[in-house]
Amino acid sequence: MACSWHPSHATSAYSTSSSFAEGQANSDQAVQNQQERPVDPRTESSRHATTSHVSQRPSWRSLVYSRRQDGFPARPKNMDGVPLPTPRTGKGLAAVMSGIAHVLREPRPPEWAARQYSRLFEEYLDSIRPQRNEDGTLPDGLPPPMNAWNAYFMALAADRQPFHKVYRAVQVAEQEFDSNLSPLAYTNVLRACSLDTSKECAKFALRVVEGLAESGQGAGKKDLNFAALACKNAGMLEDALRLLKEIREKYPENLNSDFHVRCTHESILSICAEPERLDQALELALIMKQYNWVLAHGSVAAVLRVALKERKEPEFILQMLGRLPPLPATAERRAEVPFLEEGLAMSILAEAARRGHVELALRGWDFLEYSLLPLDLPHSPAHWQGHSEMDAVQGAHRSSAAAEDAGEVGDMPNAHALLPIHKPSIAAFQSLIDTFANARDLRQAFRMVWQLQQVHPDRPDAVAFETALATVVNAVAVSPETADAAYFDLEDMHAKGEPVSGPMLDCIVAACSQMGDLGRAFETFEAYPALGLKPDAQAYNAVIMGCINYGLTASVPKILEEMEEKGTPFNALTWSLHVEYHVVLGDAQAAAAVQQAAKDADLQIRASSLEKLIARCERNGETALLDHYAKAQRRGYKDTYVDLSKLLRWRWKDRGGMQVLTGSRVFTPRPILRPWMQPGQEALHQ
């Protein structure tokens, strides 16, 4: 090959006059003074390498590989510990270097094996340099043949030598020994470059590819693949993608079965997980799908995490999910790692809930359910059966011993209780509920509320309308017509035999209160028995909140009395609303008494309710109560609130006035939708 294009003909930072063994001269001097240079494994086992007889080469397995104390590998020795001689001709060198291919085929080649071959080649070059003629040429038979150079570059790549050494080796071959390297040699040079991470190495690989193209034969598929890896390692993504495109255009035959090209695409996809490269990641994923290449879960997951962080459109996330293998239609156990781990599936559900994108939510839910399936572990082999029986016997002895010790140390927790719970979390259900609510599919949202209650029956807070189901309440509170449609959905579900629960109707009552339509709120409250439900504390709270926020305070004592008559226990929200009721009426003493009663019932009112109570105490000049709360905080009162009294004083001073003591952070009046009750409705409910 013509070498005019090669960078080695330009001025280089690396000197070509120094030998390869220059950095190792001190460590090798003692051995050089004692004996001839030894030969690497697979050599002729005879110093007469130029003779015509065929000599037997010892297997590399029969040689002893060891290290010297200076860190370099010792030269190969036979089983008797005698160093083998260095080849004396190029033909002998080629015979020795041919063993590198056999060594590298081993699953676990000996440590330092590749380095021994490269050092042997370099030592041979040092040994023939003094034998140059007056005109600078070497005698016939001494220059290394091309197959020896090929093996040498292969050894450099296998030993992961740095770029400067590979570059210097190319210079030595082309300038000092005037060798026109073969395409195979350049392939091994590019193989070594693919393991380096410097931009200088990547640019050198690109120049090699350009030189191969100018030579008329063109760069092969391996050459382009190695150059793409070098560019990828150096962060030159555009060049890497261009080289991969050239591979797909020039070598389309059997590309779908090419393992190395697929791995290069996959590795480049993994580094596209950056905000400015997401479009390139999607394009590369689509290309890999065309060739039926299965994408690695880790690469897709990395891209999805960045896409979710950057708030990419749901269509982008759906397309990336579509590049993953299809989930099993029906599976009770999974036989491999999940396609997406639970945390990433939860992030997808949260994004779907934020946008109200049902398709994305259902897709994320499928991955979440599969990730929660128990792992199908393989059964023990037959030859382990004896060990299993022995373990069973030993386990029985341990169980009996544990039973004897139980009386002394107490009951131990059940190990099965410590295993992961293979069911969706409350947050996952709430994300799916929010998705349907934002998509205005209230019937499906109600169905998911029922499923949440069945999977987590011991968590009533997971279906509280003022917190967990606030998105459903806001969706229903869009207009009175929406509230009526939601109630009719519950009626239709109940008529068709579908389950209907109290939290579903609580959301409709709370939505009517949020709109200020208290007449519709009371009317909906009366519909609990018609749906086979009994009002609980949350149902009453939904009505009380509307009464407090929209001035119907005269109805609050009657509602509380009805709860006591029917034996409905107060919860923390009921006590909080009771405190706010007295705050609105201006009775700080009564509000403080209710707060103390809640504390005696081992319930804690909301932070916002306590803030309103302290604000009322300051407004009324109740210094004794303020001192009481201050002392309670200093005594380690279990409330996790800040010193609200000092906070409010600073806030009022900053704002120059008193804050409004009525109103709620949850319910917001909507003036365009019946902001107040019609005259006479309050008297109607007295």
C-alpha cells in the first residue's frame, strides 16, 4: 500500500530512532549478559531456525509463565526452566509469532501472554539493527515478514497497549524497515486503536480509514467498526455514527447476524443518553430495530431516564419502549431480569400522570407488573439432591434448637415477611389514577381506586380525597355537569354490578364543596345509601370543608352532632376542621380545647390548622395560649411544626398586615361556577 497519506511521514512527537526495548534496557541487562535472548512459546525449540527440517514446537501450555520482580513478565521457559532462544531470522520470527492467534483463542489465556509476544518481536528488532549494511539495508532473511508484523499488532491490541506505542510501531514499520503494511496489519492497528480513549488515537484511526479508501481497496467492515469504536471512546459521536452508516451502506449482507457491529451500535446508543443527543438515540434505536437487533435493557433505560428528566414528549418515550422485546402475554414468574426496573417504570407512570397520557401509563404499568413478578429460580440439579436432603436434616435440627431458645430470646421474625412484596405500590396506583383523571376518564379512575383498595386494604390514607385523590376531585370540580356525569358513572357501575366504594363518592361530594355548590354537595351526600354505602368520617369531612370555606358555618355543629349520634369516629381531618370552625368564629379558647381533645385522642391536627389557631390567638391577644404552645414546643412536643408564633409575627411585619384566617389551601372558590349558595339554603339545612 502506498504510504504517502500516512501520518507517520509527517513530523511526529514520537521519535523513531529509539528502539522498543529502550524503556526496558535496565531491567533486561542482567539477562542479556547471562544468556541469549529467549524465544516466546510456539517457537522452533531450536536455534537452527533456518534449516530445512521441520522442528516440533512445544505447546504454550507446557511452558511456565511467571513474572520478574521488576514487574515485567519473565521470558518463557520450558518445563526444565531453561530459557528458549530468540529467533535469528525473519522466518523463525514469523513461526514464533504465529502462536499469538492460538493463545488468544483460549477462553482465559495466561496472564502477560500477549505482552511476551510483543516483547519478543521488539527484542528481535533490536537484535537485527546492528547488522545493517553500509547502505543501511538489512541482509536478506532478517527483515520481519508481513505475517510477523500482523501478529505483532495483534499482540499490541490484545495487551491493550497505549496509542503512542501503536503509533510508534507503525512508524518503525513504514519508515525504518520500509514495509508496506498489509490490510490485515492495518486492521490490527485499528483494533488496537479501538481500545484507546484519546482523541488523537481516534483521529489517527480516521486517517487510516481514509488512506485505505484512497488506496483503491477500501476499508473493510472490521476496519470501519474498529474506527467507529475509537471515535466512540473519544467522544466523537458524529464520526462514529458516520462510520456506522458507511458499514450499513457498503456491507448490508448478513448484517443482522454480525455480533460485533451490533455491539458497536449498542455501545454508541448507551453514550447517546444525554439531553442534546436524544434524537440521535431514537434514530439509532430505530435502525437497530430494522436489523432485528435486540436492544440491551441498560442502554434503553439510560436514554429513558434522560428523556424523562428533559420532559420529552410521550411519543418519544413510547417509541423507545417499543424498541424493547415484547413482554410475555401471560406470565406468573419471570425467568430473567426485568426489562425495566421498578423505579424507572414509576417515573414513566408519573410522567404519564402529569400529561394525562393513557397509552404511556398503560405501557409503563405493563413493565411495572412484569418487574414485580417473582424470579423463577432454576431447580437444583439431580446430583445436588443428596446435599439438599442433608441441608433439610440440618435445618430440622436448627429449627428445634431455635424453638428451645425462643423462650429465652423471644419470637424471631418470619423470614418470608422480609422478602419483597410483589405488588404495585400505592404511588404506582395513584399515578395511574391521576392519569385517568387528567385524561377525564373518571370511570376508569374510579376502577383503579377500587383496585388500590383491594391491593392495600390497610391504608385508608391512600384513598383520602383531600390528598391522594386530589387530582380526581379537581377533575370532577370542573363544572356541575362534570360532577353530575361522575355521579351517573357511579350509579351505572353499581347497576352493572361493578364495585363502588366510599372514597369514590367522597371525591364527588368534595368536588361539589370545592365549587361552592353546597346544595349539590348535600344532595350527593344523601346518595350514599342508594349506592349501598355508609357515610364515614371522610364523607362528613367533604361536606364540612365546604361549609367552612363558603360561610355555611351554622351547619357544622349539626354535622358533628350527627356523626356522634351515628357513632362515626372522628379522624385527624375531622378534628382539624373542628379547630378551623372555631377559628373562623373567632373563639380561640374553644379551638384550643378542640386541639387538646384531638391530642388526648392520640391524633394530630394538620399543620395549617394549628397555624390558623396560633394566628387567632395572636389576633385575640391570647398570650396565655401562645405561651402554652411555646412551652409545649420546648418540652419536646411531638408536633413537627416550626415555631409558628414567631413565624407569623415576622410574616405580618413583612407584609404590614394580618393574614386572612378563613379559607383553605385545598379548596379554592371558582367565581364562575356558583360561588355562593342561593339565599335560604342555609336556613334549609338548620
